[in-house]
Amino acid sequence: MYSQFIELNDLVRLVTSSPAPFLQYIEKDGKHIYFIYIPSFGREPMVYFIQLSEPIGKKFIIYNRFQDSISFSDNLQAAGQTISIPILKIAKTNIFDKFSF
């Protein structure tokens, strides 16, 4: 099961509400895919993702909860109103094998 987001902001909002706030990244067939994989007990796991034409190019997405805005950084941010979301680069995965991009 999967859901593809249109806006990166929506995926970021979902990630910040998850127990493990990080995004995974893989380049597949020239597409830049950012995703979160949520296992489910007794049901099929869910993959939430967005496909971008260009990579983000930074190590963290910084989400400002009060302004509902995102920015990008190579450094962890420690301000009280922000959440730093690490982007984990994945070498291989079979999650997207049945997708056609």
C-alpha cells in the first residue's frame, strides 16, 4: 500500500508526527524519491512518498512548527520551534520495484 504526496510540506508534516521522524531517499530511474515506510501489525505496511525532479541536496529538512515552513540544512538545528528531520540515503530497496515512474 502506498500514498504519493503532491507537496513536500505534506510529507514533512506526516513525518514530524511519526515516532521516528526521518525520511529515506533513493534515486530510481532518474527520479528523486523521498519516503517513509510505516510497518503495520496485522496489515500491509504503508509507504508515503514524494517524487521530486531534483534532489534536496542537504542532510536535514528543518520544519518550523510555528510558521509551518520548511528549509534545508547540512547541520542539525536546535531551536525550540523547529524539528530537524534527517534524510537517510538508501543504496538499494525493493519497496519501489512494482512502481513505474
